[in-house]
Amino acid sequence: MKTGFYTNPIYLEHDTGSHPENANRLLAIQERLESGGLMDKLEVRQGRSATTAEIKMLHAEKLISEVEIASESGAHSLYTQDCVISTQTYNAALHAVGSVLDAALEVAERRIDNAFCAVRPPGHHAEYETAMGFCFFNNVALAAEFLTKNMGFLRVLIFDFDVHHGNGTQHFFEERSDIYFVSMHQDPRTCYPGTGFADERGNGAGSGYTLNVPVPPGMEDEEYLQTFYANVHPKLQEYKPDFVLISAGFDAHRADPLASLNLTEHTFRELTVELKRLAEKSAGGRLMSLLEGGYDLNALASSVEEHLTILQTED
């Protein structure tokens, strides 16, 4: 299959120093893919920068301006100490969105079969006018908005398996039925950002189009996958998405330092198999994943390798 791999040197210039979300994450992924020969099987793309008009599809002009000014002024963080900023953060964040939109377009138009966007900063915590949780602009939400508003897709699935709940993504779409947000994450009573309880199911026209499945600390592969097949898989089949987006955070791995689940690469591989199968069944194979969390370098690199091995393999 033709699997796009989107990355760019600009992401390395979003300099966060010793912060867990740092440039070494992408370097570890690239080194693993190159050493294992997988990079040669991918369609490598550098992507582009998004315009401010594209960011304003979902975000307030105030946020865009504040990220730009903070970067240019030499500030060290924005809003909270979690959102470390440097002189190239604004440019990297614009490029992350632009690459994601490029990938969405290429997959939508069947120029490639699927794609993985190895971008940073990540996005799923970013709210309408607030950066938080290492995130400045919500990459996956902007992709979903582009697909529904510009490309005419009617049933876009966002599946988020990051260990932390994608609060920003949920809040953008919780009153809509054209985008189904599904998240499996560590119990919010024990994990940042403290949202994503099972009774958060959407509002108004979007009631029932948000599905949160919090799981307890310490959960391992077998029980996690049993939960997925019992509580999530039937809902995905019923929804029949016409495009599948994945917020691919690999920080539920047992080696990750920022949370307390005990998953291995096996779970990420099986989730990828099922989401790819779902996309082939109802969406003409249209699937795209975006890097979110994952902070143990070896675990992140091996998990991404498993994820991409499934995406680029012919069934």
C-alpha cells in the first residue's frame, strides 16, 4: 500500500529542552524506521505550513496571535509551564497543521492509501483559545473540520488512544453528529487533564457522538483489548465512518513515564489492524493517523514501527 509519512526538520526546531515532549521523539522514530528498512517503503512528504485562515477554522485569532508573539518575543512558555515555547514554535505548529491538512487531502483524493503524520507539537489538548498539555493548535480537530467542511465527508471518526483524554478535540465536536469522537484513556481521576468520564457523551445534536472509555491504572493488553472489543468495536461498526482519523498517542505503553497503563506494542498493533479494517470496510480505506504522546523513546519508536508496519502492508 502507499502510506504517506509526513515529517519535516522544522519540528526539531520547536526547542523544548529537557521537557518530555522534545525533538528526540521524532529522531528516535526516524532512526528506528530507517534502521529497520521501513522508511524505504513509505511515501515521505515534508508537507507545508498552514495559513492563519486554516487555523481559524476552529481556533480563536487571539490564540494564534499569542502563540506567534510568544515565539517571537523569546518567551519560555505560554499559559502554563507545560507549553514550552521557543523562537520556532509558532512556525513548527503552523507546519504541523499544514502537513496534516496535506495528508488529509492526499488520502481523501486517493493519491495515497493512508498516512502517518510524525509532527510536533502535538494537538489534542488544544482548546478554542487556549494552549495546554504540550499542544498549541489541535491538529486532528482541524483535519476533521477540513474533511467535513471542505471535502464533503459526512461521518468522520476520530479515534484517540493516547493515554490522556483529548479534551480539546471533544469540546470542538461534542454538539455535532458528523464527527464521532471516541477515546480510550486512563481514568481521569488519576490522569491529566481530568476530563473524559464515561457520562460525557455529547450534547444536543451531538448526543451519543462522543464515546469515552476510561480504564483504570495498571491495565494490561488482554483486558484493554477485551474492553475495546466489548465497548468500542461494535460502536465503530455501527457508525460506518467515511474517513478514519487516529490521534495516535503511544504513552499508554508500560514503559512510558507520564502515565500508569501497562500496554505493549501488541495493543497498538491490534488497534491499528482493527481501525484499518474498519476504514477499508466503510471508508474506502481512507485512514490517517497523527502523532500525539509517547515519551519513552524506545517504546515510542517500536510502537510507531508496529503501527506503520500494519498501515503499509497489503492485506
